[in-house]
Amino acid sequence: MYRPTRTRTRTRAARAVLVASAATAALGLVTGCSSPSEGGPAAAVQETRAANPAAGSAFWVDPQSPAARQARAWERQGRGNDAKLLKRIADRPAALWPAGDHPEPRIREATAAAASDGRTPVFVAYDIPHRDCGQHSAGGAQDAAAYRDWIDRFAGALADSPALVVLEPDAVAHIVDGCTPGEYHAQRERLLSEAIVRLKAQPNTKVYLDAGNPDWIEEPQKLVEPLGRAGVANADGFALNVSNFQTDTITKEYGRRLSEALGGKHFVVDTSRNGNGPLRGDRAQAWCNPPGRALGTPPTTDTGDPVVDAYLWIKRPGESDGQCRGGPAAGQWWADYALGLARNSKPQ
């Protein structure tokens, strides 16, 4: 996934739009907020949430994650010390990124397994058209109709299971930095707004719309109107630092400023690889498989901050950012990099 540090993807669809329209109206009655189309960005961000919607969640650990399988393989090969280190990743909950035109099987499998453990799975919905501006994680749905269908499938597979969904990393920030061409901006904001409402139609789904990271869009005020048009008022909050390396301290300070500008919206922070902060030096390359990084704060909803709902491992530690520094394609497992993250981190 492209993650710059300064400048930095038919009938069922029609039904999804109808559901979205009805749910938006219902949510407007509940929250007292206007939709972006009715009241503009300012009206869309009036709401202040006093409670943490994710509070009490124990997040699900996937026993078949690449890290878990790698640790077991190394144990069989006699690499006991490396396997023990890798369990710093394997034994922690990390988000799932269901891919392909049919995300339903993976989602249903995870929600069923999480339910049997009494835990909540974390998912990333990442299929927006024109994704990643054609760079390392290019792809996504072919067009708006395909995306609406994909989101409908995604949401339907969640059913009434507890779930936390991080929606479309990069999508809003790429509007702000101009990487996504201007002719796609209005459509993207509309699709994100509809996606939030569709996902929130599931009774136990929490949704956080991605808002980039502090070293990308340096002035959070620039995100306020695009997030408003993208429907953040109907989400549980926004997400920061996805797949990046900014420290907890810097990210939370940035998040509080953005939260205040959004009327008190809560947020979650990706702490998967920020234990040593970002790589210093060439900022144009610091986002892609930087050496010497470490695991960050383990996932938890016990953040000690009233507007930070959770620390999450949204980027799966050990999965490549792209084909840089000898890494495999974006999203592919890279055992040596994972081992480095684990070795550089403090036991927790």
C-alpha cells in the first residue's frame, strides 16, 4: 500500500443504495445530524460521542495468520528462538483485509471463529475504485456499481456478529493531497458515505473512516471538509497511522486536533509498527519497508484517552509495503522483515 510521509484505491448495488438511503435517514433522526448533502460538511460533523463504542472489546487473534504459521514452521525446523520472537506478532490480534470480488467467505470464517472465542474481529475494507493512485497497491473495484456491490457483500457477511471495520485506507487523504485525480473526488466521497451507512446497518459493526497520518496531511483542518462529505458523522470515528510509523504521542496529538474540528469524533490508531517511530532521512522512501522498525503498543481499548477508542494492529506486521528494499509485492508475507520487527520490539 502506498503510504507517503508527506505528499502522499446491478441489482444488489441498487439495493445497497436503497438501504443506505433509508439508514441515513434513520441515523439522522437518532443523532440529530444532517447528511453531507443536506447540511454541508459542517452539519455532518456536529456530533460528539461521549462513550467509546469499542470499549470492552477483546480482539480476535487469528490462529492461522501468516505469523502463526511461520512460527510453527520454524519450531519444526529447530529455529526455536526465532519462533519465540515471532510469537510477539502471532499471539496478538491483527486486522484482516478480505480481498477479491467475494470477501464473504473469509469474513464469515473469521466472525464464526471469533464468536466461538468470544472476541471481536477487526477488518479493513479496501476496494475503492482508483485505489492507491495506480501505485504499489493499485486496483480496487472496477467502478462505482462494482464497489457498491462489494460493500454490500462485505456488510452482509458480517451479519449481526460484532466487528470493527477500518474503511478505505488512503482514500480521503489521497483526495486532499491531489494524488487521486479531481474528477474522481465527488464519486469517492459519495461511495465512502454510502459504505459507512451500509456497514452501520449491521447491528454490531463499528466503522472508522481512514484519515491518513500526521506526517502526510500535516494540517488536520484540510481533512475536515472531505471527511464530512465522506460521511464521517455516521461513522463511529476515524482511523490514523494505518500502515505508517508515526509515534503514539504524535498521532494522538494530531488526532485530538482533528477530533476537535470534527465535533469530538473519536479515533483509533494503528500501532502495529510504530515502536521505533518513522525512519529518518529521505521522507519519500520512509514509508516503504523501512529497516530498523519495531512493533508498537499491543491492541487494546484501554487507551487511557477519552477520544482514543483503541490501539489496533491494522497493518499486519510482517506483510510487505511493496517491492522496495527487497520486499515482495504489497500485502505479501515477508518473514525476515517480520522477524526484524519482533526482534527490535520490547517484550509486552
